[in-house]
Amino acid sequence: MYKSLQSLVTSISIIIALSCSLFFMATANAENMKKLGSMNVHYMAIGSTFFTPEVAKAYGITRSRYNGLINISVLDNSQAGNPAKTVSIMGQAKNNVGQFKALEFEEVREGDAIYYLAQVSYNNEETLHFDIMINDGKEQQRLKFSQIFYVD
């Protein structure tokens, strides 16, 4: 029973750490939101070394100086309280020399929150231009943004 309780506490700690990390990042990057139709799309792209090894392991994130994480959350701005919206997301990144990198998003649910995470590799001072299609079953919207990544 002790190991089971310890495992539960560890799992809860990891979830809290990721939630706090994502909340901190969302707060720090509050300007990274675009209203696209009935969707408020919050997005960010950061280096994967920002996450602790425990959080990265729990969510299958590869920690590397050359690996970034794309985090997207979609809120329904047509409903009171702007609840999280389940969507399908697909996209790609392109660097300045025209190389494309496919993005494979995975859905993460934590209570009422829904996040879509994808990993992307990069080189130092590489600018990636993201082109992402978001579909909620009623409408399809395109999110475009760019991010410069640095190797730490």
C-alpha cells in the first residue's frame, strides 16, 4: 500500500508541476493568443529543457537542447466562460531555407483543461514558421506564427 500511495503522490506531483509550468508559460506569454472565428487559440513554442526530467518523462517529452515543444490550447469564445474545446490539429514548421518538419500533436487533458502538444527539432538561432490547421468539426481555422529557437 505504501508504494501505491507513493506512486499516486508522485503522479499528482508531476501533474501539478506540468500544470504550473503551462500556467506560468501561458501567463508569461499572454500575448500569444489569436481569435480565430469561435476559437481563442493560445499558443507557445519553447525549448524542451524548460521542463524538469520528471515532467518530461511523464508526458513523453524528449528533453534536448535541440528539441522544442509546441503547446496549443483552444477555448470556445462563443460560450460563457470560454471553456476548453476539443479539436483536431495538424500542421508543419518550415525553416528559413525551406525545410519542412511535420508536427504530430497529442492531446493532454487535465481536469477541464485541454492542451495539444507537439515536438519539433531545431538548430541554434533557427527561425521556424508554423502553419497549423485547427478543426472543431464546425469550422476550420489556420494559425500561423514564427519562433526563433536558441540552444541553451
